[in-house]
Amino acid sequence: MIYSKVIGTGHFLPKKILTNDELSKIVETNNEWILSRTGIKQRHIADKNELTSDLAIEASKNAIKSAGINAKDLDYILCATTTPDQTFPATACKIQNYFKLGSVPAFDVQAVCSGFIYSLHIADCLIKSGKAKNILVIGAETLSKIVDWKDRRTCVLFGDGAGAIVLRAVRKKTGILSSNIYSDGSWEKSLHADGGPSLNQKVGKIRMKGQDIFKQAVTKLTDSTIKSLEDCKKKTKDVKWLIPHQANMRIINGVAKRIGISDDRIIKTVDLHANTSAASIPLAVSSGVNKSLINAGDILALCAIGGGLTWGSCIIEF
């Protein structure tokens, strides 16, 4: 059997930080209201001329350096994003061009907040099929550019950033042990952007029915994570770190409680990064590695849910 081992991680955050107190000067809200409902204290905001590809490239450079390889060793580039630089070409192609990788295939994965889990699933399949030895998987977003800053229900939730990992084909049973991805388009109106090239020729802004998403998130993330643990014959007690999509502290805590994982085994970055959609999990993983929380041999349980609805989970032996 061939397995997909994580050999490098990296992330990047814009310099500008927008605190809750600063946000209260833009929209009718306050720090206590945001913190009590979401657990968010601040978020990073990209500059006007700072593109999703710019964040992705910096995160990728850090991941490639961490992996100890040359960019020319990469066989594929997958970029999970719902905020691409342009309608086309794919943001992944711009990243590929930056590294001067000739004809190496590169493409975007659009599954909103679940995009990174979807990308891991796809990359793992490519490696297991023998099509690739080294794959760069990125989650990158500039959600601040599609937020309605007049809507206090949503604008407080989102931030910008990018995270990346490098996967390598190995013969030892390690790395990605199992993954599952799902979707249910009947929940489209619960979380969507109200624009698009075909719909109205606009980018659109984020619209969300928070209660719908909360109810679906806890159940679906729990069930998916348990399924992935069962698939690789692991138990909750084997998990060193639960690393869920960093959308809302109440969702994170609700999922952990249902799975049976204590608070000291959850990596949380939502307080500092807010919801960075497809970037949230690789950001959290890379942050955990940099803080020496995540070490070789640790079992990680990743899970995410996003617009679509899309959701999924992945169990990794780091």
C-alpha cells in the first residue's frame, strides 16, 4: 500500500489585524457580543492589493521549506479557495507559475470551508493511484473581500489567511489513514454568496442562516469524524488532537463533546484568526506544529463543514 505522509507545513497571515473593538466602530456590535457568541477576538485582513494567491504563495514557500524539498519536486498543486483572484484562471495556476513548474498540473477545489478536506481526499487518491509522489495542498482565502460590512451577523465571523501542507508518497502506514467527504445541496440557501458570473455577473456577498448551520455542523462533523476513525480502526482515545474547522467556538466545543474529546486535546485558532474558510484547518495545523504541540506520530482528527452544504473528515498520523 502507498500512503500520503505530511512532510511539511506552512502558513501566512496578512499583517493587518482587526480587533472586535475596532470592528465596533464599523458596524453596530461590541467585543462582548462577538466573543460570547463566537469566541472570536480578532481577525487578519488582507490589504486592498493583497490577493489570495499572494497569501497562498507565502504559505506554500513555508511548507516547501519545512518539507526540505525543492518546488520542482512537486507533481501537483491543489488550492482550496472560495475567493480566487479571478473567475479564471485557477489560483493554483498562478501559484504554479510563481514556482516556475512548467507543465505540473494545478487546479482549484471549490467546496467552501470544506475545501481543504476535499483537497486532502483528492491528493490522497492521486498518491495512492501512483499518479504523484509529492503534492502541495493549500487552503487560502480573502473572505474580507466578499463580506457585507453592514451585516453584523456575518461580518464579525470571517478573516483572511492561508495554510499549506506537502504530502509525499511512502510505503509505511502513516500520514492520511482515512478520509470521507459529503455534500447536500438542499441546504444551499443556508450559507451562500448572493452573486456569481452566471447568476448576476457579480461577486456577491456572504449570506448565512446561522442557526441552520450550527445545527447541521455539530451533527455532521461528529458523524463524519467517527466514520473516519472507524474506517482506519482508531478510537477516540487514540486521537492526540482534534482540529476542526475554525468557524465558531460553540461548534468546536459541541463537536468535541459529542465525540468525547476533552478541551485540552483541541487545537483552537478561531479566537485569533476567525473563520478563514478553506484556510482554517491548514492554518491551525501549521500553527500547532510551530508551537510544538503537534509532533511526529500524533493522530490528528480533522473535520470541516461549509456552504453547499459540503463536509468531511480526515484522520492523519503526523
